[in-house]
Amino acid sequence: MVGVTNQSTGLRHVVFLERAVHDAGAMPAGFGKASFLVLRLVDLVSATERRATGSELFGYQAAATGRYCREHLEPSPSSDLLVDLVRVATYAHRREDPGLLAPPMIALARGLEDTACYEEALDVLATLERVAGALLRPADAVTATLRIARLERELGRFDQAEQRYVRASEWATASGNTDAHLRSRLGRANVLRLRGNLTAAQLETESALTDARHADIRDMEAEAEHDLAIVLGTRGELHEAVPHFWRAFELHGDGPLASHALHDLGVALSRLGAVNDAERALRHVVASKANRSIVQNAMIELMHCASFRRDRVGFERCRAFCTKELAQMSPNILADFLLKLGIGLARFGHVERAEGELTQALQVAQAHRLHEFEFRIERIRAGLGDCVALEVSECGADVESPAPRAILGAVSTALTSLSV
């Protein structure tokens, strides 16, 4: 049932060692090497490796790996995940059932994604597919495939992402998994949006939202509301998007998905010119200690709000934070940062420096086929030399006319109740 993700030849899991050398701050001390050792242990659970190594040799390696984790890692949720994976790998090896590895490995991949370690998360899930093979249970296979699709999408590899979403949809339909089927449809709609096919993206998202409501699946309704708001915002229909963002935030309750919806609400409010409400929402996101990519996005938007208000101190504070995060930014976040950094510099009168940042943003967008960003960047660059034209370009791409109070009033009032 499970297709194996291609891995490059050479030493497996080397991505963890490279991260430890080149970006040590991205993970807790020792986590990269410990992850490498744990995944090398997991490799031995596959049927082929199990026959080659035998139970005694595996037992020695499992004991040594577990001891390394306990002695070299500080107590933390991520460390607990690795220790638990050693325990489950030992049990799976004894039971000759590598499918048992799925829950802790999917949890580990999710944790890596939350810290923007996308390639490492893909390595974990590719290892699960390769080691478990046909023994991976249907529900776990769908979950892993959806997670891989999301990671490929975050990395701008849209062809691979779409293939995974299609596969997950087929498996979910065959097993009667309505939740996963809806999730795969929304994922494909996101790919359509990122490729610039907004009409198709909106139609697919609205259809999924209707089906989620009929099926009474609250979390999928929340995701569909959120995704529909994003499509509407991308199409320039921000007044219509705001209520959908707020509805998604309410449906999600607490947690990272709620923070994501609130972040996107903040972005929409900023583009509508409701900067105070936007900053209130975005500061709540940062204070909530959401996952790394959401915080990155929130700080980028706070930087954008600061430049809109011509607050140079606030702009530089946010810029400094974002600059430290560059190595951890996915392509779409990096393109957004460079774009809004360029806009900010232009607003403060540094047109030549702004041109350089926008050029870099365009290069990132072109390299990863982020067509939406390409269109926005080109439009803003076209008017960069003329301050008046610059403001017009910004309004077209980033700041809408003030929204009617009938639309924003309820959301603005609700935002004042959020604690920061």
C-alpha cells in the first residue's frame, strides 16, 4: 500500500548531522546526533536488516542508543520522543512488526515540522515508509502521506505534494476515512492556490467546506474556513475573508491551528488598514508561543505593520528577529520576508537597498515557482522609483481601503478581549 519516498544515495539521515554542524541553534544540544543514531537503530527493524543483524546485536545497539539519549539530551518533549522511539523500535523488532513504529515516528516528524526542520521531518517519514513497507497500517499510511504532502508543499515542491495528496485521497476513500479525504482535498486546493489557480482553489475549498459541515467534522470545518479565507484574501476579497478567518479561529479553539488562523486574520486586517487590530492579533500569536513558522510569519507581518506606521524602531526590532531565523525559513516565508523588508526599506527612503531585497525575493519565488509572490514582487518593483507609485503598488498588494465597520466591528471588539 505504501510507496517508498526516494532518498539520495549515501549515508542515511545525514541531514541531522548537517543541521547540527551548520545550524546548531535550530535543535536542542545533541539532538541532531541523537536523532541520527535513533534512526539508524530504526533502520534495523526492517525485515531485511532484522535477518542480517539478529536480535542480540540489535539489543546491544538499542541499549547503547538509549543510553546516549539519556546521557546527552536535556529533558524536553523532543528528547522524550527519541527515547520513546528507541523503546518502540525494540518492541517492534522483537514482535517483527515495524508497523508499530508509526505513532512515535509521525509524532517526531510533527515536532520537527513545528520547528521548521522540514527536510529532517521528511527523512523521518521516508524512513517509516521504507522500514514498515506493506506492514504500515492503512490509517497510519494515510496520515504519513498527508504529512509528507504538507512538507513537500512547504518546501515548494508542488508536483511531489500533489502526487501525495492524490495518493492519500485514494487510500482514504478506499478505507472510508472521511476526515483524511477532506484533508487531502484541502491540501490539493492549497497547491492550486500556490500555483496561482485561484478559481479552481476556491471552488474545491468551498466544496470541501460544505462537505465538512454536512459530515459535522468540526476540525475539518475549521480548516476549510481558514483555507477559504486565504483564497479570498489572495483574490483581493479581504472584506469577505475576515469573517472566515475569525470563524476558523473560534472553531479551532486553542493550539497551533488557532494561532495560525489568528495570524492570517492579522495579515488581512493589516492589508485592510486596520493596523491596530492587526498588531493586537499578531502579538497574541507571538505570545502564544506557537510553532516556529507561525511565529516567523507573525514577526514578518509585525515588521510590515511597523513600516506602514513609519515606526523605524519597531521595524528594526522585528527585522533583527527575522534575520536570525533566515536559515529556518521555508521558501514561501523567506520570499515574504524579503518582499516586506524591501517594502519597509522603500518606505523609509532606502530605495536602492529595497531594490536589492526585492530582487532576492523574486529569485526565491522563481526558484520555487511561487507564482503569487512573483506577481506581487514584479508589481511593486515596477513602481519602486516613484514614491507615489510605490504607495499605489503597496495599496494594490498590501493595503486595502478601510473596511466598512459593519464587517470589522464585531471582529475588532472580539480582538480586544484577547489577553497578551
